[in-house]
Amino acid sequence: MDSEISQIVSQLSLEEKIALTIGEGNWNTKDVKEMDIPAVRMQDGPHGLRLQDGNGNDMNGGGEPTICFPAACLSASSFDRDLLKEMGKELGLECQAKGVHLLLGPGINIKRNPLCGRNFEYYSEDPFVAGELGAAFVQGVQEQGTGACVKHFFANNQEYRRMNSSSNLDERTARELYLPAFERVIQKSQPWAVMAAYNKVNGTYCTENKDMIVDLLRNEWGFRGTVISDWGAVHNRVKAVAAGCDLTMPGEETDDKVMKAYQKGEITEQELDRAAENVLKLAFKGKGFHKDNVEFNYESGHKLAGKIAEESIILLKNEEQVLPLKQEDGIAYIGKFAISPRYQGGGSSHISSKYEENALEASRKLMPETDISFAMGYEDDTVNKEFIAQAVEVAKKVQKVVIFAGLSDEMESEGFDRKSMDLPESHNELIYRVSEIQPNTIVVLHNGAPVELPWLKQVKGLIETYLAGEAVGTAVSKILFGKVNPSGRLPESFPEKLEDNPSYLSFGGENGEVDYNERMFVGYRYYCSVGRKVSFPFGYGLSYTNFEHSNLRVDTDKITENSTVSVFIDVRNTGMEDGKDVVQLYIEPPLGEYKRPVRELKGFEKISLHAGESKTVHFELEYRDFACYSPESKGWYARPGKYVIAIGTSAEDMIDTICIEAEGEEILLTSHFDESTMIKEFVQHPIGKKYFLEHFEAMTRGMSAAGLIPADMLESVLAKGPEMGMEDLLNQSVSILLDFSGCSAKERKELFSFMNRRGSDVKLLL
């Protein structure tokens, strides 16, 4: 196909090539009817098809309904690859039915800070989770012959000044935290497209970043699709095309500027050919995989949306087994969200859905014999004393109360960041007042990102639904009444307060400069490393049954650069109810020169177990799972030593561990050697180590003669040798070693010249 596309491009005029590299209107590419080149139609979004016409007008009304699935913040809580793939397949099929060739999703950016207004669109604070679930979603979409566009590449972690701010981060942080999800999705799923983000990275716009698009995305990772700009993200179309951004969206009149740039030699025809070819790949894929006369079953889609919500909703607190609710309980539902839930976020992902459910109606339908009373509690974000008084009176008359609370669209959306982690005052006040007089209070949250929970100790039950899609009413009702056993786990940490977040002082930046000073210590990587208490840790979630984990074992006790290790753990459902467990595998590295989080997630599996049933879970780990990125060697490096493989119920709670040895050579961290280099760094180089060992005695005697080592200790130091009792010396500059070993100026120059060489030269010198 590539050769055929190249042949077509060779027949196009320069004007036609330029025209292909920019959109036609808001949602299409240009067609070339004379050459049978079709247009590509693309639409948002990651959790539901947002139909718009070429002018950006909403088409969801008037007989054009679409399914609103749970947002990524909730679907990620399923920790279920198969479920995300199923969701992708349903969305891909819906796209086929609506004539859409490319779905603009998923969003796989890392949740750096809970205030980011778009966090609800993203999966996790952890790149492994984001990458695994994103890859599954893409596979599902593309199995239907619809393309997926992964976004927003990369370090797009805030809404404030998102169009021109610069995300400033070092190479290790980028490679270990913000890039791996994209790498995983590309290498596992080969999405049809990748969307370049609005922001700059280290001062260069993502759409103009050749190192990022060509060197990394295409050459290193092997991406074969089309690079598309976010809408309005291109500031200089000539620079964008030259940097590898194939398609500028949306359409605008800038073809003349590109032509003039070509005439001036600022852009080559080869660069235009490459961009045109990649756009044509997308166009011919869309045409070739399009299915005519596809009918989409909305009942089936709605049912799947409910299944995903049921599998993802998280039970966070269940004191004294206040849940599940029983038919004979006197129950009250309180809060506007019980009758008018917030089930999706605002912005480009917001859609109109055919179905809307609420918990009150769904629960009454599910449990017709159960008396469920209702009180409004609040209407907006302002405290209404009359509503609260009514709620308190209703709460006094029942055995259990379920309060529905959360964040409004006005508090959380694309386009702006939240100002705090607070719930609305009206919601907090309602929970305080009701829980004071009703000991059996349960809170159900509707929110797209973590919130502070000042009343947590006063309530017995807490359920997190996030933004659960159009079927939220039935899904949460089934959880509340035990028709479904909750199995969701948090894909992000819930800090006790905003100030605990590691990016608290730098989030938002100053004058458009956003410094990622916390580096890779984001979310649980930070909280676990410093021992900071959180409300609920990453990976946490309760069930109505219990699980026992035992017999952790590995097939080898060593890992090398070219080997793998198989890990096994037995899991048994010890409770009386069928349920699902999410088995989480973490790796804890040894201490070393590189600062690393105390543990990182490297595997997860969701398994279903009948009461009393046991299963064995298998993980396969590679060398890179133990490694961190080394900027010095431009590769992945696992420091030789003992690593801990840990099985946890969350990032905080490790329930079984086993050790494994990483084998290999110590990496050379220091990139340049001179007389100011510390001896401890000097001896990491094989030449430096050889020199140190050979001249240790001469140096020691010279130091003794100068009075730096007491005469009566000289023989003792020599007897201990260079490996013992020299920690204070190792922290000195290497000049002291050279001075007291009699190294001449000429010898020093030659020594450092040899040491600053790289590769095979060093081995020859040894």
C-alpha cells in the first residue's frame, strides 16, 4: 500500500500536496475527487461519539443519539483490559454506523495534579495502567475498521495556558513517567493517528518538535500512522510540517504561506510528500475499512455502558458492613444527584445521550418492595438551609441514608483547572448535618477527580462512581443493594489535602513556564516514597467478599538484560460471595545513584472467583520492568543488586514479597572526568578504578607523610585496603589521589583524555 500511495503523491501537484496537509473545515480532511482520494471524517471523543457537522454544530439532537460510556477516570478503575477493548469495539462500531473514520481518543495523559480540569478524560497517574488500558481500547476500536487517535502527545497536564505554556522536564522524568503510556499504546496497538498537544515541551511546541515526532515517535518506537495537531495547536504550519506533524486541524487559509516557504527553501518537497503520504494512508484506511449499512444497537450499547460502570465503581469504605443495603432497611436517598446525576465531563468529550438514568428511579425499579424516601438536600453549590433541614428530618425517620454528592460541570471541565479539591459547600454541609443525626450514612460521589473528604470519619460507607456514564443509575443501585459485588480499584491516589500533592507549588507555572520539579515522583510514587498519608491510596478498593493471596514464587532468582522472569501467585476467594480481585504487582528497587520511587506498578490482572474458588495468576516481567532510564547511556538500566517483587492490594499495602537479583555491569553515571571529579565517581570508570587500586598504597603513604593520616594508623589503613574505611576519602576530589600518587600534569592530561573516551576505546586501553 505504501508504494501505491507514493505513486499517487508523485502525481499530485505541489498545491494539492500542500492542501492535503490541512483540514477541510472542522472535522474533515480534503478530498481530491479527480484522483479518487477520499476525505477522512473524524469526531470526538474518548467515552462517546460527539457528532458535529463541518462547522462544529452539534448533531447529537434530532434523532442522532450516541452512547455515553463511563469516562476514563471510571473505566480505568475496572483494571480490566478486556472490558476496555469491548468498549472500544462498541464505539468503533458506532462510528461505522455514523460514517466516522477516526475517533479522537483515547486520552492517556498522566494525572500529575488532581486540579487538572481534564483529568476525567485520562486513565491514571500511572503510565503502566494508562498504557495497558489505552492499548486495549485502541485495539477494540480498530478491530471494527475505525481508526483511533491517541492524545495528547505529550506532557499535557493542565488546562491553564494550555495553548502556549511550556512543560519543562528532564529526560528521565519524560522517559519514565510521561512517555511510556504512549510508547506502550503505539507498540501494542499501532493507532492510526497520534495527536500532538497544544503545549510546548522544554520551550518547543509539540507540533513543531522534530525530536519528539520523528526521532522518538517514528524512528525509535516505530509509529506508522498519521500525526495530527490538536485543534488550533499549530502556530507555524511550515515548522509543523517540517517537524513531522502531517495534518493541521482544523482547516484555515494558510496554503499560500506554505507555498512561499517552499519557494524560499524553508520547507522541502520531500517533507511535503511525507506529510501528504501519511494523510493519504489515513484516508485510504478509512475508505478501505468502511462498512456500508451498519446498524448500531443502542440497547446493546446502553447495556455495555452499564456493565462497565458496574465493573468499575469503587467501594472505598464499608464500616460495620453498612453495605449492601437490605430490602427491609428503611432507606432515604438525599441529594440532587440522586435524581439528576452528573455522569460525564464538560468540553470536547461532552455528548448528548439517548438514555439517562438516575439512582432513585433505578433503585425503586430494582427493589420495588423497598421503601426509599427522598430529599433534595441541595440544588446548587450554595447552602440552602431549608433543603438541609428537610433532609435531616427525612434522615431521622429511616435506618440508613445514602447521600449523593460531587462536583458540578461548572467546577470541573476542559478549558480550566479546578481552584481547589473541595466539594461544594452545600454538599459538605449536607453530609455533616445528616451524619450527625444518622449513624448509618453512606456517601456516593460523582466527580471526575479526587476531592477532599473532611467528613470521612463521620460516615460509614463511601462509594466512588466518578463520571459513570448514562447507565449510572442502575449500576450504582446494583452496587448499593449487592446485586453486583464491587470490584473497582482507584487508578489514582486520593490525597488528604491539596497541599500534600508533590506538584502543589509548581502546578500552573509562572509566566507560561511549568517546571516539573517533582520529577517522576507523582501520585503514589511520591506518597509511598516519603510516607505521606493519603485518604485512599492508588489501587485501593473493597469488595463484599474477601481474598487470600499465597505461594508467591518465581521461575528464576536472576534477571539479565536478555532474560525474563515468570511470577506466580495463588488467589482464593475466602468469603461467601462471588467476586473479582485485582492482583497488583510492584517492583521495589535497591538504593543507588539514581533516585527512584520506593515501588512502581509493573503488572495487574483482574480475576473472577466464585466463593471458595482458587486461581493462579501469572505475570511475565522483562529487564526493563526493573530498570530506570539512564540519560548518560541513553537506555534502560537496572542497577545490579536485589530487587523486591511485591504483591499488593494497593500501592501502600504489600501482602507478599520475594527477592530477585539483577545482574549486569554498573553504569557510568559521570559523563565528564577532570580533577574536580569525586573519587567515588572516578572509581566507577574502569580506568579510574584500575588507577585507584594500583596507586592506593602510594597515595596513602603520601597522605601519611603530609600528616593527613596519623603515622600510627598507616599500617592499619594499608592492611584494610582500598575497600575499607575510606568513605571520607571517596567524597574528596580526585586531585588528592593524583597529588599524593605523584601523577604529573602530562600524565593527568592523558588519563582524563582516555577516561572521557567512550565505547570500545576504553576496553582497548585496559
